[in-house]
Amino acid sequence: METWTISELAEEYDVTLRTLRHYEDLRLLAPERRGTTRIYHVRDRIRLELILRGKRLGFSLDQIAVIVNMYDGYPGEEGQLEYLLTQIDVRRSELARLREDIAQTERELGDVEARCRQDLRRIRVAGSAHRDPISHGDATRAPRDQPDPEPDGSVPLPVE
């Protein structure tokens, strides 16, 4: 019968020793103990694969625990599969909601970007029309005795 140490399992699955101990504390894994040494069997490897797959799919450790632990007890494999199908539906609904949130955020970012670009063009056009012709070589600038335009681009009337 093939067995693995905690270090071997951690290295193979690219998890930390602390992670494996945490899963043991949660009773997701139950390695055999030989003194202070943990010995993992095929069952532990399968459970670890299920845990890691569940995490990749976005399930919480509590949800994973329910799914994994059902197999060994009531309601057995059938109940495990029914529960898993329910959780898959829930997860898909969450993902659909996240996709819509992302799409809405992208639309809002596009709107803000368009307004920023429009405002930047307006500022640059207004700024180029008001450069000092002497220091910038810009002959299109109005003489200094005329008032500067208001922020909205309008020119105030001179007060007499």
C-alpha cells in the first residue's frame, strides 16, 4: 500500500504544510499517525484532490467539507452528488451575477473614459488658444489686455 509523508504530499500538490495541517484540523484529511509523523494514504490524496478542485471552483471549505464528508456517511454518494449539483447551480448563479457586475463596471469605465478624453481634448484646445505668443511662438493668442476666458470657454465682457 502506497503512502506519503506530509512533505511529499505538500510538494506534489503545491500546498504548504500548514495548509495540510489546517485541512486536518477541519477533519477534511485524516492521516495515520506514527508517533509525530503523519502518513497519508490513497484516500487522503483523493480527498485532497477534491478539496483543491472545490477551491478552484470557488466553493468554501465548509461547502467542500459537506461534499467530501457525505461520501463516507449519510446520505452517501447519492446525497453527495445531489448536494454537489445544487451547489454547482448556486455557484453558476454567483458567477453569472459577477459577470454582469463586471460588464456593468466595464460600461461605466468606458463612459468615464470617454468623458475624460472629451474633457482633456477641450482643455487642450482651450489651452492652445491661450498660450502666450511671445514665449510659445503662438501668433493665435489674443493680446494680453483682453480678459482670459471663463472655465466654460466663454469670454467675459470688459467692464467700462
